[in-house]
Amino acid sequence: MRQVWIWALLGFASMAAPTNSIADTWYSAQVHWVYPTSNGDVIIRFAETTPLCTNTSNYFYIRVNEAGVTQNALNNMLSVALTAASMGKALSVNFDETSQNCFVNRLYVVFN
């Protein structure tokens, strides 16, 4: 009986938890440029385009309050993107392919 209560509690807790409603898509390529804008956004353009990002410029946006991104997360992602670009490494981004702006939720770079 105790297990039933634990599973029921976990079920209710998961329904109450906030969720990001983004289409979870990954893309990886070398960075062509990184553009911090005057409004605080960061735009990443990869060396190769992908049909997964549907805006005509193939820009990937990092914006506070989009796709769960906080200001601290944006600052960290900018740092990682610049590191990948300066070292000529591929950058992998998780983004919302249903958004015209291809909003990035998280990213990483592999060094070896």
C-alpha cells in the first residue's frame, strides 16, 4: 500500500511541475559567427545551414524568457558559443524547431 501512495504522489507532483513546451531538436556544426545584439539577444549562425531551422537566415536565437532561458544561462551559452567558435569546434544546440526564431534551450561543445 505504501508503494501505491508513493507512485500516486509522484504522479501528482509531475503534473504540477512546470514544463517547457518546445520541440526538442539537436543540431551540431561549426559556428560561422556569434552576434550579441543591443537588446540582449544572442544570434548564432552556423557554417552549414539546416532545414530544421525554418527562418530564412538560418539564425539560432538565444533570448531570456524563451525556451526556459534565464539571464545567467544566456551569459553561459554566449561564453560556450564563443569558445567553440574561437577553437574551430562544432557547437551542438538544442532548439525549438517549431519557432520561427529557432530559440536555443541549451548547448554544448566537445573538445576532443
